[in-house]
Amino acid sequence: MASQDRSASLPLPLATPAGPADSAPVLDPKIMLASVEQDLSLLRELAELFFAECPGLLSQIRNGVRESNPEAVERNAHTLKGALSNFGALAACNAARELEIRGREARFDGAPELLSSLEREVNRACNALSMFLQEASREGSAR
Amino acid sequence: MKVLLAEDDKVQSRLLERHLTGRGLEVRVAFDADSALRAAEKDPPDVILLDLQMPGGTGLGFLKKRNASSRLRGVPVIVITGMEDQLVIRMAEQQGVESVFHKPVDLMLLDVSMESVRARTAARPATRPAP
């Protein structure tokens, strides 16, 4: 049942630090490729699903923070965290986790700042994922 | 073997659906707890993969309803969760679950758990309790 390991031929450029405030990587290609068992076409499909789902989830979290609705913040941050975890988007996962905890504890002090941090990290993760897929396509077509 | 996958995260559900169908399993997907329960009652699967936190009722609520249902009581449930609350996970285990996987799910370990369910399913008579 072991999957075929094609990772050696795929680009792995993205395990870069998110910045001084958070040392977690924007994306962890090893986690990402393990999630899809090295299948790039599945990774593309999942990325498209993620890009389609992400704005709605962020919007629900934003509304939840604005309206001080802990259930909405916890549930949507949790779902977003789960989706991000498939791509090894650890910095964004951490930001989503912080908001999920705030929602669970119904604490909204500092929540707008956490939301800004989440939006920034999700943007970075989306950009990095797009770049990774573009790079993988170029590698594939050059072969 | 028939699998009901109850998971609201569309990325995770597609990933698992693709993996399981690739293993020759018949997979139905429900994106919330209520529709998962309805789908399970209508056509009981051989195993349920259950996210503990979904819209339309919690996974714990789903497990209690499964245990109260004559059609579903014997159906094994494998929990997949991103929750870190150990109390909730212990409560799920007390409701009787096959195994618990944290996200992102280790697919090889999931295969082992599914294989264990498959072996038991193959060994038992094909009859189910009447509704």
C-alpha cells in the first residue's frame, strides 16, 4: 500500500520562514505532498477547492469577530485550520488556531489583530501554493 | 465496503474520498452532521468516517444518535479530527469508536484501520437489524 515516491522530482522551494513574528513555514511541501501521496493533479484539485472555500470561511470569521459571535469564529476558524493543515501551511494554521481558541473561550480582546494576522498568513499561503503549482507545471512541461 | 464520510471541510473530504475510492471502497460524502445521520439511516454503511466538529450538530451528538439507532449501533466509526480538546476526544472514545485520527490524516494508518474494519465486515453475516 506504500505510495510511489515522486517527491524527488518535484520542486520544494517553500519551506521558508514566515517572518520575524512567526517562525512557522508558509507551506511545508513535505506535508503537502504526503497529504496527496505525491499526486500533483490531486494537489491542484485540492488547491482549487481551497481557493474557492477560503474567502467564504474568512468572511464568516470576519463577521463572527465583528458581531462577537463565538460559535461562528470557532467553527469557521476550525474548518479553515483543517483545510490549511493539508497543505502544511503551519503559520496560517497557527493563526487560525488562535482564533478558534478565542471563539471557544468567547474572548474577543485582540481578536481583530488576530484576524488581520490570519488574513495575512492565509494570503501568503495561497500565494505560495500558487507559486508551487506553477513551478511544478513548468518542471513538468520542461521534462 | 461502503463508507460514509462525514466531513465539512471540502479539501479534507475530497482528499479522503479520492484516497478511499482508490482503495476500491464505495464512498458517500456528507458535509454536515444532520445529513450524515440521514444518509446513514437510509442506507447503513459498513464504516463511518466522522469529523467531530461540523455544522448541524456535533460529532458527539452523532455518536449518541448512532448508539440509540438499531440500524446504526453496530456500524464502526473512525473519528477524524482537528480538535485538540482531549476531553471531547475521550468522550468520543467512550461513545465507542474504532480509532481516532488527527488532521492531517496519516493515510497509511487510516488504511490499516479500514483494513481491520473490512476484515470484520467480511467475516460477519450480511444481515442487518430491521429498521
